[in-house]
Amino acid sequence: MSRTAIPRYQQLKDGIIERISSGELRPGDRVPSENELVLAESVSRMTANRALRELTDEGYVERVAGRGTFVSDFRAQSHVREVQNIAEEIAARGHRHTADVIARVQAEARGEVAQALHVDAGTPVFHVVVVHRENGTPIQVEDRYVLADFAPDTLAQDFARQTPSAYLTSIMPLTEAEQVVRARLPDREIRQLLDMADYEPELVVIRRTWANGRAVTFARLHHPGNRYELVGHHKPYAQHDAARADVVQLESLKK
Amino acid sequence: MSRTAIPRYQQLKDGIIERISSGELRPGDRVPSENELVLAESVSRMTANRALRELTDEGYVERVAGRGTFVSDFRAQSHVREVQNIAEEIAARGHRHTADVIARVQAEARGEVAQALHVDAGTPVFHVVVVHRENGTPIQVEDRYVLADFAPDTLAQDFARQTPSAYLTSIMPLTEAEQVVRARLPDREIRQLLDMADYEPELVVIRRTWANGRAVTFARLHHPGNRYELVGHHKPYAQHDAARADVVQLESLKK
DNA sequence: CGCGCTAACCTGTATATACAACTACCGGGG
DNA sequence: CCCCGGTAGTTGTATATACAGGTTAGCGCG
């Protein structure tokens, strides 16, 4: 199995992300400068620059010309993979993650699931339901379908120890995701599993994930509305466009 | 206000985005290669590489080593600005957008608003409340605060014709945004404005937007849970996962 | 006719170098 | 004491160059 070498800039990124998520580097802390990375890691400055620049784009760090590079103070990890891995998210808050496996069966894709995965009804899928807890309080019901031929060992996994997301990302590179967020009243099963109050809304994230252009997993992530919120952030506009604002105005005037 | 020169790689990106959004380049079409850009635009290959690589990260194009760079086939515009402008979103669905201005007053920042904008309580802000309708059905209550000294002409605007978002982006380049999504039961005013059923949850997007490193506007966007959902998608992982090479190879063998 | 090899072109990565602009700090002169 | 300017360190950008590896088309040979 000749796997392509991991690029040097990616190794630098991974190393810094590791130092952040392990808690060694805390929000506001200074990250090694480009020149320090050049000396410590024996790379060229352009390679160090690419690593730090991409970490900036991904929200892990912030850079100020003349001062340095610093760990972001809000949710360094959540906006890249967002709800992707709730165990990491809980761990990042310094809390304890536990999980109960409610169901883990082979089934056939039907209706919404078949449609979402672009397969015919009857296609074999694995269906996994897991309740995730933060310090013992239920915070997510993960209701996931996985194409059987893509992850044939799914039923042998212990999802109380490794989340389905973590397992799936370990066996295949997920290249793209789509998510839909809805607010609604939960059905009784979800309300009971999440220990929710009467008429408490749930926040549902419905997520499809692709690998190599093929939709391979479909999940509904149910969260209690009173105890959960979804955080994200991004740079809506490129840094350097004075001109773009004008274009937007023209466009709205045209109507 | 001395505006910084626009970097060359950004100019290349803007030029290609313009050719895509004007329809000159259609999904699947080939984009000029790095070497063609070197000759045509008189830049170094690294600069052309950076432009095309960032366009890849942003979802505009896809690149295949050995073949070339091609315009992506799905969407191009929506994932960058997401919920940014509801009027454009409605127009993109081919529906009619209307808006009613419920309030448009000068006020003083207090509590959550002052905290979100990082100003002292008492700082002058404009407070605007607008109900947005899609084909006449209310679909969003926009409850927005704007720092008064940043957009002094706010009260003179006709927000029934141009949304607050569009107005704000027309007067200043917004550089960063943070949003929090919550599901909850609406208070009575919101329920009435959105014409919601009893116990129907609302989906609230709480959004802060920065310009030049300073938080300048804070908005609560209330949506009826039964009639609205939030869509987004992204590439959750970096290009170069260790495992990916193997899968790619399998795919090419299959052909 | 078909197979394999090669040449041309493409992307992906990496380095060395250069200049501009910004920031913090320190020391000297008023 | 305060301001002013220099200096060192930092990020941001741009170039020229190099090599590795994927893809395609075409050509020649068996």
C-alpha cells in the first residue's frame, strides 16, 4: 500500500492543531512564528507561511502583521468540522463524553434515506442510533445510516468507545458534507432519550457526507433546544475588496 | 482611509470568479492552467497556483493533477455568504421578497447587545426590526442593532426596499461573521409577526459581523421552524488525508 | 491492428530570496 | 519627563526555480 507522503505543510498544521487541542496552547497564546518554524522544523519560510495561513483560514489561529500568530479565542475546532465529532467537541470543553448504543442493525434503505444516499430502495445499509452525553447529560441523539458496502465492518464496532463519525473518518476520506438545520418539536422517542421538557424544541442537523463524489452516510443529529446551540463563523468576504461592496449595492439597486 | 493595494493573487481570483458568475465559464469548463495564467497575466507560477488553490478551497473550481482545473458544477455562490441576505435568497428561489419595517429607532446598547458589540452600556446604536416575506408569507424577523457611529445614515434608509444587510455591505467591507443557531419557543411578539402556530418552535440565528476587526452589528434572525431550514455545506477535511490516495487509486483502477 | 512507450502538459509541493508594511521596544534628545 | 526615531522581529506578498507524479495523445514497433 504505497500511500502518498503527507506534505510537510500539512504535518506542520497537524502538529499545531495537536498542540491546541491537547491544551498545550490555549486561546490567546502565541504560536511559533514563521521564522521559528523555519529553524525548528527545517522548512522554508514559504512552507511555514502556508501552514499558518491555512490554519488562519480554518479559524484555528489569528495573525497580526508585526506582532505574531495567536490561537483563536473562539471555538477553534468547531467551525471546520462543526458537529462532525461531538466527542471531540465535548472533550474540548473539558467535559466527559459518554455514549450509549441504542441500536446497531443492518437494514434496507427506504424513502428519505434512499433518496438522500442516491440509492434504490432496498439497498443494504447499517443503521446506528447512539445517545451522546456530556458529563452524563444527554446532548445528542445520533441517528445514522451508512452504506453497507462502504463500511462493511460497521456492526463490529463499539460505538460507545469510538463515535460513528470517528470510525467512518478512520476508514475513508470524507470529502464533502451538506447539512440542513431545522427547529421542530421532537417525537416522543427523541424527547425521552434526550430527557427533554414538554414543548421543548429540538435542533436537528441533517447531514449527508460524501466520499469521492458518492454519498455514503446520512445522519440526523437531534439536540435539545434548551441545552445546545450551534456555533460557526467565517469570513464572508475576501480580505481585500473595497470594490465588491459597490457591486453588491448595484445589484440590489437593479431590482 | 488609505486602502491597501489588492494583491495580485486576489485579482486573479476575482477575474476568474467574474468569468464564472457572468456565465462565460460554465460548470465543467476548463479554467486557464497555471502556466497559461503565467503567460497571460505576467505572474509567477506560485501566484497563479495560490489563486487557483484558494478557488478550490472556496468551492469554485476543482483541480485534477495531470488534467487541469475545471469549474465546479454545484452552486459557487451560496456557501460563501450563507444566510447573509435573505432577499437574494428568496429571489434565487424565484419568489417575491417584500419587507415591513416594524421599528427603526436610535437607542442605547444594553446587556447582551452591548456585550456582543464590545461597547459600554449606553453607547448609541440604531435598532431596526424588519419582517421579511416570501410571496407574502412571513419568513424572517430581523432584529438588528448597528453601531451608530459606524453607519450614521441608517435611520434615513428605506429598509422595505433594501435590506439592512445589503445596506451595511454597501457602506463598509464586512470581514468576519460569527453565528449561533438556536431552536426555542418564540415569545409572543415573534410568534405573531411570523404568524406561527402554538408551540411551533423558531430557529434563531444570532449573528455578529465585524468590519476591520471591530464588531459593528448584531442581529437576531427569527424564522418559523415549520417553514424554514438552514442549508450549508463544505469540505470537512483537508485534501491530503493519509488514506485518500488509496481510494483514489481504487477509483481509477475501476475505470 | 493493437500494444506499449514517450513526450507534452498539468497539478502538487518545496526552497531560497526579496521587498513592503506593521508593531513593539529601547535609547537619545528635547 | 516625554516624544521621536531607529531597530529588530513579524506577517504579507511576489518571484524564480526545481522535482515528483498524474494524464493524455500520439507515434512507432511488433
